[in-house]
Amino acid sequence: MHRRFAGHIEREEPGFWSLTFNNGQEHGEIFTDAGDLSNGFMVARPPHSLQFWEIIAGILRDFPCVLFWPSPKGTCPIVGRLDTISHLPAGMVEDLGVPIVSTDPAYIRSYVGKNS
């Protein structure tokens, strides 16, 4: 995962990356457990930059993972591949709903923005 964000990491500490996009105009933060072998990560203040969402979409496409976030609107999680859904814990699907399948970065950015 580190490779995917490498050109955008402004500052790096153990378990934390400060990101920058659009020539330093947009910032975000990632909290993670390990470089390229991460079991998961959390994004704080995701930037609006489509470059950021292209990275997220690529991770969803290439790995059996789920994008989800706390929301009072009760949004569904997003996965990049249909086959990922069958591997999710039943409780996750019951609690969060059946995930949306998408690797379109503009759609993912818009959906997250509308449902946050």
C-alpha cells in the first residue's frame, strides 16, 4: 500500500502518513499498521483530489477489501469486486448492508461525499 501513496506522502511516522495532493493544496492522513503488508488503514479528512480516489479505487480493485465509514445516514460499504462480498462476515453485511461494487474513482468520491 505504501507504494500506491508514495508520491503523496509528505510526512511519515510509524503508523501514520500525512498526504498531500494538488501541489500541496489538499491534505489527508492515513493511519496504518504496516507498509505494503497492511491489514487495514484508516483515512482522516480524505482529500477531494481525484488522484486520491484513484488510489483508493485501485486498492479496492486489486485486493479483497472493503471501504466503509461511520455515517448517521446508514450508508453501504463499497468493494471493488463482486466476489469480495461472499467473503465478508455475515454480521458486517447485516449491519452495514450489501456493499456497492465500484472501481470508478469519481463515483466512489461522490458517494462517500454524499453519505458522510
